[in-house]
Amino acid sequence: MNQHEARFKLKFQSEADLNDPAVQQQILEQLHATLEKHGVADFKLRWTQTDGLTFHKEKKTKEVEGSDG
């Protein structure tokens, strides 16, 4: 039996608490259904945690508008 592991980095825009276990479960279920719909079979999805959190807020970079001359 060949086992492969793939890791994905996802970006979400949501007002929901993405570190709430119920929200995380709902997201996994939706991802699972979407992958099955697209023909992916026999797989498991799970979250991994870093620093005790599954989701981390992305640091916003301040865009600086410059002049051309």
C-alpha cells in the first residue's frame, strides 16, 4: 500500500473563529466533499497545529505607494 502525504497552505477570509473545533470540522467536511466531487478517492484530511493553533492570522504588509519621479 502506497501512502502519500501532501500539505497545503490555505487562506480564508472569514469572520468565524477558525480555531473553533466545530468550525474546523465543518471546513474539513466541505473540503472532503469537494475533493470527492472532483474524483479524489480514499484520502484523509486533518489539521496540523503550530504554536498550539491551527490557523494563524497573516501579517499584513503595508503597501507603500511611490512616485515615478
